[in-house]
Amino acid sequence: MSSEIQFGEVEQNEPQKAVRPDRDAHFCVAPVGDIDPNDLPIYVDLDVQRDMEAHAHTNTRVELGGVMLGKQCIDADGKPFVVVTDSLRARHYEATRGSFKFTHETWSQITGERNQFHPDLEMVGWYHTHPGWTVFLSPMDLFICNNFFNRSLDVALVIDPCNDDRGWFQWDDSHQTQRTGGFYLTSIRYREQELKHFASIYNHEPPMNSDPRYSGYHIAGSSTQGTTMDTRKPWFDLLMVSMLLTQLFFMGFMMMRLTGAGVAEEKEPKEDSSKTEMVAANTLENRSLKMALSALASSTDREQVAEQMVNLETNRQELAASLQGQLARVELLSLEKADLEVEYANQGKQVKALADEVTSLRAKLSKSSPSSSKSDDSLEDGESKPSTFSLYSALGTGLVGLLLGGGATFLFRRTKDDEIGQPESEN
């Protein structure tokens, strides 16, 4: 998955008032699953559900997906419900056995196809497959729900084509995803028998309709037939017993090697150890055969062994699915780390640009202050200028002192002469 996924502008249309399909005589409705009254009612067109099921069966080696179109509505009582009337398969996707990822090309393809529909038809959710992994939402699935289908009435569908299971997910009051108990299949009233037929298949019940037109009904692109299949095939018990025999054989082989190694260390010569190994191997093989025959002879033991094998396989699938979820979480953390590194690099560039700008301003200030530069130049020339200035100051001070002293002497003498001459003139 690329480091950034753009799904375009997320729709924020308000739910519109409409009549629920189960209250409209033009439609027929059939429940699938055990629907809880508190669940969000989800009405899915029969052909749309069949197309998504068929898409899930086209490739069970990797996960597939797409989006669902329809309307998010409110009935006359003010209660919300969702109607799914069409779906678009995703192409140009990135998928593995345990993950499905939208790409920019996927969204461009979906947007182009959706523009060909009526503008009132909005995107109400998305669907994808978990081939053999059971029905749940992985961390990557929750990431898509939280970021691109996070409106209160958006829904998600997970289909497991290998286990013939499907489950719908909705947002609860605390904005957490939870699985619903079921959903409603809808169609026009003229297809009521066909609707009930497929509803019984999705409910894993014997078809109530014995109409021969639907007895061999086949969904294009899938292996889903119009007849129920017994989960306990005749070859299933034989397969379980053969797996048990294989495990017992390998266990006997390992015990033979361990027992033979211990005998070889304790006894000599080598000929005796080889004979002991042969005896131990024959004993273990006989015991393995006796256990296998006893398992074949007792149908109860066979069913218990088969149930244990199924439980082991279920646990293995759950562990594998959990591992896939953890890997997806690690991938998300690596993407967040890359984003943080890019942000850190950008901030470093900004700091460097600010530092360069401060240096440039300092250079301009130093050029625009000539007094400071002159004073610096005078200091750099040496001590000659300060010494010349001191000499001139001393000379000026001396001259001023002489002038003041001469003037004071002249005035003093004249005053004396005036004082001496004044009495003579009076006599």
C-alpha cells in the first residue's frame, strides 16, 4: 500500500426520509441470520448480494473487495435504515491471502464507474473477502472503516467463500464497529419464491421451495448451487483417518530414532543396536496399526478424531488471521514512522532556513552602520591616532592657560596703576 491513500471527498449527505422495503407492497423481504431489534436494518437487493457472493468465489487465493451503493434513510418513525441497491467491484487493487488494500487506481476506477449512475445513489459502505479466515475485521480493515467509511450509517460486509459465511458490521453509539445479527434480502414481489430460496441457502437451511426452476440454480462466477450440501462428506472421515495415520507414523519414526539412539549408546557392539532398533520399529509400527484399526473400528472415536482435527484447523486459522492482523499493524506503524521522519526532516530544513536568514540579517546590519566600522578601523590602525590626539589636547590646554594667565596679569597691573594714580590727582 502506498504511504498515502486518497479516497476523494467523503460524502456527508444527510439521511433522507423514505419507506422501508418491508412496508412497501412493491417489494418482498426475507431475513438472513438472527437479526437483533437493536441492529441497524440493512436491506440488500438479491442480485447485488448474489453478485458480491459470486465475486468472492472468483478467486479464493487472495482477498477481493469493492464498494456498495444505495441510500441511507430514515423511516416515518425516525429510525434509520440502509438500502443497498448496487455494488462496484474493485480493480487494480493490492491483495494477498490475508489482506486487501485500495490504491489510487482503484479509487479512480470506482469513481469513474459511479459517475455513470444516478446522482442520488450514494456510497453506503464497502465489502471484501476473507477466504478461509472466518468473518472479522482486521486492523487494516478497521483503518479503512475509521478513515473512509466512518459515517454513522456506513456499513461493511465480510464474506468467507471457503467457509460459506458472511457478516455485516455497523457503527454503534460509541462509534465502535460491531457485527450485526443478520440482514434482509429484498427484491420485487414477483420474485418472492426465488428470494426465499436463496435466503434459505444463506441461512444454511433446507430450501422451502421445491420449484424445479431453482433446484439447480447456479450463480455465475461461483460454486454456489441452489441445493444445500451436506457438510459431512463420505470422504471426510477417510481423510481424517489418513491424517491420523500419517501423524502416528511420524511419531513412531521419531520414537524409533530416539529409542535407537539410546540403545546404541548403552550397548555394544553395533550389530546388537541395529537389531534393537528393528525390534523397536516393528513394535511401534504394530502399535500404530492397532491404534489406527481401533479408530477405524469405532465410529465414535472417528467422529471425535475428526472433531479434534477440525478444532485444530480452526485454531490454526485463527492464529494465522491474528498474525496477519499484527503484520498489518506493524505496516501501519512503519507508515506512521515514515511520516514522522519526513516531518522531522522538513522541520530541520525550516530551522536551517531561519539560521541562514539570521546570518544574512546580521551581515546587512554590519554593513549599514559606518560609525561602528570607522571606530573599528581606527582601532585596527594602531595607537598612533590616539597618541596624536592626546598631544594636540595638551598643546591646546597650554595655550589657553597662557592666554588666561597673561590677561589676568594685565588686569591686575592696570588696577594697581589706577589705585596709585587716584590720590595724586586729588591733592
